[in-house]
Amino acid sequence: MNVKEIEQFSQIRYQARAYLCYLFTRNMPSGLPSPNIESIRKLLDKIAHEVDDFDALYILDKNGVQMFDNIAKRDIFKIGKDKDRSDKSYYYRAVKEGRCVLSDPYPSSLTNDLCVTAGFPVYDDKRELHYVVCIDISLTNILKIARPSPAVQIFENFTKFIYVLFSIALLLISSVMFFYGVETFLHNGMNLTKINIEEMFKATILLTLSLAIFDLVKTIFEEEVLGQSKKSMNAGVHKTMVRFLGSIIIALAIEALMLVFKFALINPENIIYAVYLVVGVTLLLIGLSVYLRTIKLNGDRDDSAY
């Protein structure tokens, strides 16, 4: 099972459904006094010539039982007559919703690969169901059909390449800050006879910022390069943003503390600048609190929607 293909399908599902349902709507009769099964079979042959990459086309009666063998390009797929498909989602959803539907990916009984099925209900002029016409297409082929133009694909690949470069650059910056922070601590903070508080604070700032940048790189790489869906990445993005802002606040708070001590001892008249920095840290904390509150409210709203 290719998780990446399933995620890609979730992004192009609307286009795929629109394409397949357009094929059915344009070719299939609906609303006629008495839909003719032979004419529907001929129209399915027409669709088979329009769509190159499909596994099977078939017709179900109003009870979900297949009426004829599959229309397929491979002889081994020309089977299925009298098979009961009333438990399939594409059948009961098409009947329940009264419109063309597209299933989620599922293992095909023909190929054992993931496929999707579009189902189109055929009604008479009295809105009574007669048939459900279906088409099976492999997940790989539906992605090819609904995939953007080559120019869009090239641009997406170029964008991924740029994100890779930025990720590498930020990772290098994070690594340099990490090693310099460790070196600062080992050379100045481990001397128990003469502890340099300022250097220890500097090491702490470097390490916290290094961690924040690393989290940012991780999120960018997972979402923009590896292609994880934005919905699944939402929690990760919020978590990284909170960490990043928290690291900045911690670094600024430490710097403010250092300035308070420094100005109090050697330059009291400039202590107002330390106060300004403390006020800035307070505003950042308030902003972070508002951000967390907004995330919680949006999360509760999304949960209630389901």
C-alpha cells in the first residue's frame, strides 16, 4: 500500500470525481421513460474507447447485482456476471445520494492493487432507480488522469528542490549554533572555580535557538519535500510554532535578565532598555497565549464538525 499515492489522491479527489462523473453524465441516459440496457452497454463501449487506463466497466441492477461480465481490455478481467455488489460503498452511496459518486481507494479483486470506483445511478422519468453503472480504475492511473499539467509538475519539483536547499541551509545553521553553544559551555561554564554566568547564558540561548530551528527544518522537510498531507501535519506545525516562539521568548528573557544585572552593576541609567526588553517578552507571551487559545478553539470546532 502506497501511503504517498493515497495522500495524493486525497488532494486530487475532486478533480478525479468531476472527470469520471462528466464521462457518465455526458454518455449515460437518465430520466428517460424506460432506460434500455442494450443502449447503456453500447454507451459503455464508447466510454471504454475514450478512457485508456481503466480496469473494468459494468452495470448493476437496482439491487446491486452485476448484470453482465465486465467490459475490459484484458480477457481475464471479463468476469463478474451475477456477482452481488450491494455491499460496496460505490453502490449504496450512489443509491442513497442519488448522484454520481467516487469511492475511496480499496484493494481490487481483479488486480489486487488499490483502485477506485465511480458509480452512476440511472433513473427513469419517474425517478425510479433502474441501474448503477460503474467504472474501476487503478489508483495509479487515476492519479495520472487527474494530475496537473507537466508545467505544474515541473514547478512543484523545482519548489521541492528549493525547500531542500533551505532545509539544508537551516540545518547547517542549527548545527553550527549547537556546536558553538556546547563549546561555549564546556570552555567557560564547566570551570567550577570561576563560573562565567554570561557565557552560560549565551550557551543556553544558542542551544534553545538551535533546537527551534531544527524543529522548523523538520516541519518544512516533512510537509513540503516528503509531501505529507497538510491536514495530518497541522498538529506538527502548531507544535513547532509553539516551540519556536517559546525558544525565542526564553532567549530574550535570558538576555533581559543579563542586561538587568549588567546595567544594575555598571550602568544604572541604561536599565530602562532592559525594562523595554522585559516588556517585549511579556507581549510575546501574551501573543503566544492568544495563539494557543486560537488553536484550541479551532480544534474544538473541527472536532464538532465530524
